[in-house]
Amino acid sequence: MNRILVVYHTQTGNTRCMAEAVAAGAEIVENTTVSIKTAEKATIEDLIDCNGLAIGSPEYFGYMAGMIKDFFDRTYESARTKPEVFKKPYILFISAGNDGRGARDQIDRICSGYPLKQVLPALIIREAPRLEALKQCRELGQTLAAGCDIGIY
């Protein structure tokens, strides 16, 4: 069974909408289960148990959400000693008030330290997610799940 973990933080609801669309896209892939969790509730066990990881963050002051950083902080020590986490594929989606590059760069820097493997470019949405943006989120989730399912990541 293919397992995708979607970890996100939201205050306005924009990133939650994106996370739900990513999850819906991943669920399209046969034999895939999706676990969608807020960053504060996600654990190292969730990270170990998944085949692929989708990370969603709003951009605050040119940086990722503090709860996303908290997720990384809480799981890092355990993750770096687990071969199950080594080079696990991940994707990133950002709800940006500015250009989203700062949040993207900081998350990518942390993920390289785990190390996780980025398999698709980050999706940055610079406004409230509308139909086209949500379609891109679904495609992102579906691509991650399909790649994990057939083992190309």
C-alpha cells in the first residue's frame, strides 16, 4: 500500500484548502492512502510510515510557518537515525503573501539536512487558492503518489 503524508499549517484556511487538494490528488492513485495532518499533530511515526511527504506552509515575513519549523525540530533527531526516512521523496506547496521564495528556500534547506529528496518544484500560490491553483495542487499530489507507487522516487 502506498502511503502519502500531507503535513501543513494554516491560519487563514488558504493552506488547508491547498493541502486538501493535494490529498485529493494523491487519493486518485490506486492503492494509495493519504494521511493529512496539521504540523502540530504530525509525528515521527507518521514520517516513517509514509512513502512520500507533501509539506504545505503559508509564508510569514518571508519565512515558513513556525509550526512547520516545529514539526522539523520535533522529528529531526529521530529522523536522522532512521534509514526509513533517508531520501524520502517530498513536495512542497506554499501559500504566499509575498513571493514565497524565502519559505521555499528555508524548507528546502531543512529537508536537505534530513535528508529528504525533493521530486518536483515547489508550488507557490500568491493569492487565495482559486480553481486553477487547486487543480495544480491536485496534480502535484497525484504526481507524488503515482511516482511513489511505481517506485521512481
